[in-house]
Amino acid sequence: MTMLKTTTTAALRDHAAAVATELADALAMPPDADYGDDVRPDSPRWRDQSLSKGAAGVAVLHGLRAQHGVGSIQPVHAWLTQATRDDLTAGAGAGLWFGAPAIGFTLHLAAPGRYLGALAHLDAAVAQLVHTRLTAAAARMDAARRPSQYEFDLTRGLTGLGAYLLRRDPGGQLIRRVLAYLVRLTRPIPADDPAGIRAPGWWTTDLPARTHDSSAFAHGHANLGMAHGITAGVALLALAMREAVTVDGHAEAIETICRHLDAWRQSSAAGPWWPERITLGELEDGRPHRDGPARPSWCYGTPGIARAQQLAALALGDTARQHAAEDALARCLSDPVQLARITDPALCHGWAGIVATAWHAAADATNPRIAHRLDRLLARLLDHARDTAPEQAPGLIEGSAGIALTLHSIATGTTSGWPTCLLID
């Protein structure tokens, strides 16, 4: 169980512990609901096997609390039963946050030493899924075609599956094959690009979710976020290197992605920021077509990008990059205009994600500026922790279980590996 030194006050930690218990108690048992035959991907029953929105994520919360002596094992079994009541998917939609990999990750964290047979079957299913995805990615690269973001992203792509392997089988060959894939992803595709511009190897033709102006993305885009972009790739490469799990070209791939992030780092009076995505028009102009940062979330904003670059700097021993990343994060966390854009408490795009990211960054930082912001950030999270009704959003990444687990971690100074699903540690 990893212990992190906390700089928050005792009173705030006590408050965090109390609210974490309140939120966990509200999720003591799964709702007694019968969804019948409704197993559509957007149905409550289908979301059971979701780390992000469903029962799997709640099992992680209760499992880690039980291991710390502040909860019982019964809720863990109840939520795991709900998470596995239907056949687990290991197909196109499966990834770290959903399906067989999500349940494997959950069992690994929430029930160590238990369900070993089931976990072995899940590990085998994940291994086959990774092999299939790597084979398809190699064929796509050989044909000089652009990737889908879901080929490589954290939520359901090879980066997320690599995070699973780094925790479950760090000494195996399969994690090294994923890392080698990420190395190859950093190399430009030898294909004719629109307007003769050589886009990076992770340039995708996918339309971003909830896009209102599809014409801006007609020629594809590069995603800079942690959830769906190349920043997660550099975080995984960095975390693997820090554990001495490396492949040929590993350091060069980290440097390539960091140079890309450097090229799109923007200056402002409130500190550096990065665009969420880069369109072809922006690539041609060499600048983003917006004047300032969006919300400072883990998933797309400065906190996630800065933490990934801090991890990259630590892996490479690059002191200048580490200072720059920590400065960007500290200034973002001090800007009331950016913080005012946060409207919910969840991990993905809310206060819990900011607190968790800042807390881990502060533990590695060379100066106390990030740590000095933690009390105020934790107070904001505590103010909004109950804004999400547990019965409406119970999951880890986007729901109240993640809020409770963040507060539990801060209160106890422990993480126990769960931040791997965000690639912040």
C-alpha cells in the first residue's frame, strides 16, 4: 500500500474522511433494480461492468477502504456480483474503463488474493485483446492509414490496456509490445497529408464526441488530452521507464511527444496552457484558434498535461522540463478564472481529478508551490462533494465513488494503485 506524505491540515483530513465515509455509506449496496432484458450500451445494466460509470468502480472504492480497515468486505462482493452478472465484453468497446479489462483491474485492486481463478481468466482475455489490437494496429501502420483515437487512448485503447499490463504483468513481453507500439506511433506516417503537412503519427480522423462543427475536423485532428489523446501515451511510457520497463526507442518517443506538447504550449498572464485538440487549420497556422484555456480538468486541461510532462521529466532526469511542468500546474491551480470553469466534483473533469492530480504532482515536486494549493483545492472539493447523487452516478471516474476514494486517499495518505486508471501515478 503506497503512502504519500500529505501537506493538508488535520482538520481538512478529518473532514475528508467523514465525507468519504458518508459517500461510501450511500453506496453500501447496489440498488435493488430489475432491468429486464435491457442490455443496450447506454443502459444501467450494461454500465455495471464500467469502471467509469458503474458497479466495477464502486467495488474499487469499497475494496480499498476495507483493506484500510474502514469498511467491510461485504459491499465489495455485492458490487462485484452486480458488475459481473452479464457476460463481460472483450470486444471492440472493451478497454481499461469497460468490460473484461475493467473487471480485471477491479479484482486486482479490490480483492487481492481472492477470485484468483476468475482473475486468471480475465488476464488471459486481456492478453488476447491486446494481441488482437496490436496486430490490427501494425497492419494499419503498414498500410499508412491514420489511427482511430480509440486505437491508442486511455479509456479503451492500447494505452489503457498497457496500464493494465504494467500493474498485472510488468515483467512480461506483452507490456513491452504495447510500449513498442507507442514508440512506433510517435513516428510520422509516410502518407500524403492534406495541404502537404506532415501530421504526427497519432493524427486521427475521428470526430471528437459532441462536436458541433464537424467541418473543422474534416481533415482530422490531434488530441492533446489525457483521456483520449497522446498525453496518456507519454504518461504510460514515463511510468514504465520509472519501473525499468523499457524498449528500444523508449526515451526518444517520450522526447518526441514532449516536443509536440512544447510546440503547442501557449503563454498567458495566468500561466501556460494547451489546446484540447489541434485541427488541420491550426496545424497549418502553427497556433490554436482560441485565445485561452478551457476548464482545467484532468481529462483535457493543464493539470493532466502538466502531470504527464512532470512524469516524463522524472523518467528522463530532465530538471528543466520538470520545473516547467510544475510551474504550469502551480500557476493553473492559482488562477481563479480557470478554476471557476469547474462545475462538478468528479475525477474525470471535476474537483476530485484536480485534487488527485495535484496531490501526486506535489509528492514529486521540487518546490512547495503545488502543495501550498492543496488545502484550498481540497476545501473546494469538500464543498461540492455531494453535488453528484450516488444513485445517479455511482462510478469511479465520473461518479461519487471516485470522489469518495479521492477523499479517502487524502485522509489516509494511501493510494493502493488506483490512480493507474488515470495514469497520474
